[in-house]
Amino acid sequence: MLKKICQMIPIIAIAVYFFCGVCLHAFAQENSGTLTDSADSYIDAVEKASGGDVIYNLYYDFDGNGTNEMFALVRKNSSDSHADEEPGVMEGRLWYVNADGAIEVMSQSRPYHKDPKVLEFDGNSILPLNQVFATGTRTYLWGVIGGKPYELNASGQINGLSVNKYGEIEGIGEDYNSGRSKDSNTYSGHTWNKYYFYYEHGNIREYGGKNITWEDFCRIPGIEAVKNKIEEEKIAQGEEIDSIYYRSNGIVAVNFEAEDTYFIKYSNMQLRITEDGVEIGKTMGDSGFSDGRIAPAFLDELATYPETFPY
């Protein structure tokens, strides 16, 4: 099901792109002329078209063409917001406006974290809206091409997308795979693990993982201390290596399994190969290990995989 959804996302994004263009053109004709390129003018246009109040707006040159556009959240009535709105949360329906007019691009009212930080890629700017859930967030990604808004292919599928110090996009993949029942072969246990992405031609691609062996892993320069930690804290305790994946951005994920009479428990370690050696990813409790299995890719249809292992 997830693969079918992922296959449909680029088609949906294109449809939204052209639909938004038609709507903007119709709006401009109906309102006889173009809007003044200013934040106040754009806010007025959104409130006039929506019949609601703008509670958040970002007036910005998203496509780098020298003129500003605006994404805005609109609250139309009291039902669009929680009666006891949480601190740091804003809820509304998403609108887009430029000199041609204003259109609603996401009709469902959703709660988001306040003050989203724009993501910058190759002269294009992406607005990440992080929807609030009890166990995390879901990031919706919006950009502009040729004056028209569009939703990126990975939108709504990853928790908390952000850009790290290496210029990569990283986000949390949410799953239920901390263990598997041997009787029913069903997985359980809520897990949150990090996956890595990059921006290409207006959309998001994922760094997919190539399966490598333990012998391959042991050839990584500077791996000795990590190898010893795994042998002492995992293998010596009766756990086995389930799988190892290498990604072209230097991330290596090692999955472990610990088996008892009725259950197989999964855990993992992620590390990064750098010019200075090997860094173990940060985890809760700083043990270096996290619950659950890391997949070759969280969004397989968006992933590109290394052809070779370079060590």
C-alpha cells in the first residue's frame, strides 16, 4: 500500500501544480488586475477570499525569481482551532497568494508547530509545516515553481524534516518494529529512527542503503572502537547481526536481533563515516543503540542506492 501511495505522489503533485495555476488565473480574471506585491496586500487578499483571519504568514521569494509570494494559515471559525490551544501551536487552513491572487491549497484545518524554519536548496525555498501529534510530528512540504504552489513528493510522510550540519535533509521514520512474535510473525513496539534525504529538481530523494557484510563493515577506516563496542555489548551478550546497510552519504546502519522462546527483539546502531573517522549517532540515553530495525529505505520509491561499497 505504501509503495502505491508513493508512486501516486508525483502525479498528485503535478495535478496540484496545474490546478493551482488554473485557480490563480481564474481569481485574477475575477478580480480584474494584479495585487500589489506587499505583505499587507497579500494578507488582505487571503482574508477577502477565505472569509477568515490570517493567523500566520510567510511573505518570501520561494522560487528565487525576485518577487515574493506568501503562504498563510487561515482560521475561518472557532471550530478550526482547539478550544484550549497549546502553547507553540497554530491551527488553520493553508492558503497561497501571489500577484495573481489567492487560493486555498490545503482545505483541512491542521495544528502545526509555530515558527517553521524555511529550508533552502539550490536557490529554491521550501516551507516545512510540522503537524502536531501526540507521539511526534508529520512534516508537510510546500514550494513554488513558476509562481505556482506545489506539494513536494515526501510531504506528509516523515516526522520533523530538517537540514543537518552536513547539508542533508534528515527526518524520523515512525514504525512498529521493535520486536516480532515468533508464533504469529507480527511486529510490535513503537519506534522512531532517523533516515536521510536530499533535494533534487524540486523534490526529495532518499539515501537508500546497500546491504553489506560484517567483513565489509570491519574494513571501514577507523571502525575498530565501534567494532569492539558491538562485540562486547551485543554479540557477547548473545545477540546476532541481522543486517548492515551502507548509504552514499557515509551513514551505516547495523541491525541486531535478540531471540528468546517467544519473541525476537530488534535494535540498531547508526554511524557516520567522516574524514576524521567514525561517529556514532546520538541516541536516547547515549548508549549508541536504538530500538527497532533500520530499513534499506523508509520511502523506497524515493530512494537511490549505492552501486558499490567503497571500502
